[in-house]
Amino acid sequence: RSEPSYTPMRLPPMPCAAGGVVAARCVGGEDNAPADVEDDVAVVVSLAESLRRLVFAQDGEVDVHSSVGAGACHKFLRELSAATDRMCPETVDRSYREGFSRNYRLLFPDTQRHYRTDVLEACVEQLDAFVVNGTRYSLSEHVLSLGAAMRHSWGRLRLLLRAWLEPGSSADLGKVILAMSALDVAWANFERQYIMELMAIEERARSILVAAGELERRLRYAERDLGEQSAQARKLRRRLASYVARINSVANMKRKGRGDLGAEVLESAYDALAAGPDEQDASYIVAQRVLRSFGLLRAWLRQVRAWLERVDPYLSSNPGLVERLVDWEESWEAGRRYLSCPLRDSFCHVVSSMRAAKEAEPAFQAMCEDFDPEVFLVLPRLMWLAFLRRPSDHAEAMRSILPGAFSADAAPAASLDAFIAEHRRVNAQLSEVLGHEAAAALIVQRAIRGEAGDAMNGLSASHLEAVACFMRELEQWSMAAQRFCPDDWNSCMAAVLGILGGQEPTSAPKFRI
């Protein structure tokens, strides 16, 4: 984007001869001038007092960052604007603000001065670049030179105002008026170019959303006209996923901000749905959530096109966008883990085991539906029990959570082998008394409730001790699964609970930027 071309505004002539504005106010060249001069002197004294109340940083510049400093600066600029309105009738043309974007027109609603602390901050702190969404944008030499001119005028006015408060000072009112007028022109020159360049930077920062929105539009038409699995739709989907990954890497500060959210997970989700609509199959549910999450993000990209000016160029500051990205990243990770073989089949076995426990134990069902904190202690116990009953069906799921429990060839390590053997021994002892199904149910009840009620009646002391020892060892393995890699464990539990916990939302969330 090229820089706007215009001629910087010049300081309007300030007549100093008898009869002119400054002369009239300073030496009484017109009727009522002495009274005007007295009033002007009072205004300047008040302005100087306000200047003295400003908070200055160690480098001698005005502090606009602390709440006290920003408040004092805002009050001073308001008084300076009023004083300039009174004593400098020659006003600078600020009609250039009509070309500002909607956001900046809210800050500068008309052609009045509206001196703002953030413009002064940019000038005195000599801001020359901004890092927005990980990209560095530099201001032009032109705006830096205008900032230097404004700093000079600002420093000149500060010196003159300080002189009014010095004992025995012979401060010149005319010089103060000239300094105020010079600052007004320099301020307008800097404000105009600075805001125009900020607008250009913001437009470039939002451009990735514009590009993603255009890709989404083309993908929608390709899916409608050629089909979701057409070559053109797949190609556009891959490109859109790559843009979304870039957006996620700079905007998703609430989670990992991954930049590798590729389209392969989307294709795996389409393949899982195409394999057959089994709504009880865990991979089918994960695939549905992947596509729904991506669909909601696409809907956001469509809707935001009408509100681009309201999008914060710092993309991480847009809560609606971040919410959609967090949901997509979570769904993408679940899809990557649980839609690929052989983990997919093992994960389906885990979920089936959990469903069986949920149907058999009302207490566990209530935990899942209410998201009771106790469920996070129960789930790892049930996962291990499912593995111990059928190690081959659940091995991949457990190995993804606790790889150290398995050898290089994916077989259980010695310690895990011993745990499997202990489970078989305890289960065999209980089966002799209760039967195989009742013995398995008793252990599940202990894992969920912490006790097994009437089922424990009739067991000998040795049986009770064997169950207690096994439950202690089960708890150790449960803790190990949770602690080895908390991120992987949390991801697994989020996926499992998402399936066990209840119904999918039927309506799309309300759009917000």
C-alpha cells in the first residue's frame, strides 16, 4: 500500500505588528485587549500549573503508562486544547480525519483538536516499529521526521510554560501563543501521517483473515458444485487449513498455538464418516466433532468479512476468534490421535469399556454426566482394568499414555507383566467364590465407589486382603498414567469424557468477534 501523498501543513502566519492577534493580546493594540491579556495570562498560569503536575519518567519524558501519569497527562492536554482554542483563532484543517477508518473516527469524531495521550506517547517515545502477530512493521522516515518536529514544538512549549512558574521570570505571552500554535500544526501533521500508517499496518495484519475468508468462499462453492471429496475441494481445503494453522499460531494464546494443523485430520474425519454411520463408534463421534469444529471456524470467517474494521489487528485480542481456534486445535489433536490406526481401534475399545461401566454403575454414569471431579480419579482405574482384562485390545491406547510400561517391541515391560499376572491371580481367587462375572463386577465397583458393599460379604480375610493389595497397586499405575505426560493424558480424558458426558450441542454458538 502506497503512502498517502499530501503537502504537510505549514505554520499559519501569526501577525506580530500592532493590531495583530499577538500584539493586541500582549501590548494592548485593540479595544479590550488589556482585559484579554489578563485572562490569557491567567490561562497560561493555570496551564503551567497543570504541566507541573505531570508525572515524568527517568528519561525526562512524560509518563503516560501509569494510571496517575496518564490521568495527569489527559487533564493537561484537555487544558492545552482549551487554551489553544482561546488564544489561537487560526485553526488547522483536520478534515483529513474523514478518511480515517471507523475505529479511528470514533477516537477523532470531528475536526476539533482532540489531543490524545496515545498520540503524544508515540511522538515522545519515538516509536518506529510495531510487532503485530509476530511480524515487524516499521513506520516510514516521513512519519518519524514529523514526530521529531512535534517533539521539538512540544519541548519548546514545556520550557516556556515552566518559565512562568519561576520567581522573577519575564515570560513572554506572545512566545507562548506562538509555541502553542506551532505545536498545534506539528501535532496535526504527525497525527495525520501516523494514523494513516497505523491504518495501513492494521490492514496488513488483518489480511490473513481476508485471504482465509476468500479461500473459505471458494471452498464452499467447490463443495456445492463439485462435491466435498472432489479434487478441487480437497485442494482448497488443504490451503484453507494451512491459513488457519498460521492464524492459530499467532492468535491462539489460550492453548498451544500450533502451526501444524494440517488437512490430513480433516480427510481422516471424512473417511471415518464414509466408513458407515455408527453413532456409537468412538472414531465416528471424534470425526463428527472434527468436522463440526472446522465448520464453526469456517462460519466465523464468513461472518467476520462484514466486520473487518472491528477486528483487533492483534488477532489474539479477538475472543470470538480465539474461542473458535481453541475448539479447533483441541478437536484437531483428538482427531490426529484417535482417527489413525492402530490407536483408533484401541481407543474405540477403551470407550466401549467405559460405556459398559457407565451402564452397569449408576454412580459412574452420574459422574460422567455431571463432570464430577471424582471422575478424573475413576477413569484411569477403569482404563487399566479394561487393559488388564483384554491387553491386546487396549495396548495401543495405554502405550500412548504410558510408553515406559512397554518394551521396544510394544510388549508389556516386566513390571506391567507382573501387574497383569496379579490381576489374573486375584480375579481367579474371587471367581472361585463369586463366579467370573461377579468377580469382575466387584473389582469395577471398588474402582468406582471405593467399596463394593454386599458383594464383599462371604469373602475370607485372605480374599479381602488380596483385593486391597490389588487396589493399591492399581492406584499406583493410575497415578503413573496421569503423571507421565499430563498433556497426553488430559487430551485422552477430554476425548473420552466428551463422548461419555452427554449430547452434542445442536445450535451454533452466537457470533462474536
